[in-house]
Amino acid sequence: MLPRFDMKRLHATLDAERRARGLSWNALTDEINRPFVGTPSIPISVATIRSMPGKRSVTSAVVLQILRWLHRSPESFLAGQDVAPETEKPLPEPGPSRILRFDTRALYAALDAERRRRGLGWNALAQELPGFTESMLTNLSTGPLIGFPRVMVLTQWLHRPAADFVRDHAR
């Protein structure tokens, strides 16, 4: 069983840090959105951040920007982890006017290589990965967005840190 990304714990940590810094939800959102300035990407809304704990999936762009603000890795929010997992690695520091995104094509290539190494077809791989279908996996080759917690199932199955598949993006 692969450890699951704990969205509620991420949100609780974010809220605790927001309170510790004396920030309102609007001020917090402004800080998280600072890297969006100068990009054509749509900033994250306050409502999106506040509603995260009740959602089954949250866009990876939102979670990655929150993790960036917290200076934490996605692996630090895996459920049941009392210590940092071996696959933990810091997210890249892209600099101003750059946002973080998952490189789904690179994720697909890694999944494909490991799938072949293990002698699995795409359908057999999908059966090993909770919440995935064969088409969801093969569609990663075309670069669609992927959300949390689903993306962490893939990185955990690969025994690779999520940061290996995160890139900076200007738009």
C-alpha cells in the first residue's frame, strides 16, 4: 500500500503558518500568488485555498505553489509518515515570475520505463495504482495537468521524489 498525500494536513500546516505570520487569508493568497506576477497564468483564489481540505483532488499547480511558500516537499505530507521518507527532495527554486508545474511527459517516460522493466502492460500497471485507469496513465504522454493526491501515487510507485518531475514554468 502506497502512502497517501494528506491534503488536510497540508491545509492545517498552511493555516498554522498563516496564523503564526499574522496573515489574513487574502494576504496569504497574495503572498502565494507573488510568483504569478509577470506570467499569463491565472492566480490562485482565496476560495480555492480555503476549500482544499474538502476536495478529492486539487490541481497540482495550486499545491506546488503552497508547498513552495511553506518551503516543504510533497513527501513531507504523506499520511503515516513520522519521519521524512527516503524519496524526499526539496522542490526546485524557480525564481521570480516562474511557477512550478509537474512535467507529466517526464513522469510518463519514467512510468513507461519502469513498467517495461517490470514486464507490465499499461492495464496491469493501472491495476497497481489506486485511482488510475490505463488511459489516464497513457494520456500523461501528451502533457495534461495532474492533481494531488493522485500524482503522489505515481511518484511513490516509482520510488522517486516528486521534485524529480517538477519544473519551473513561465506561463
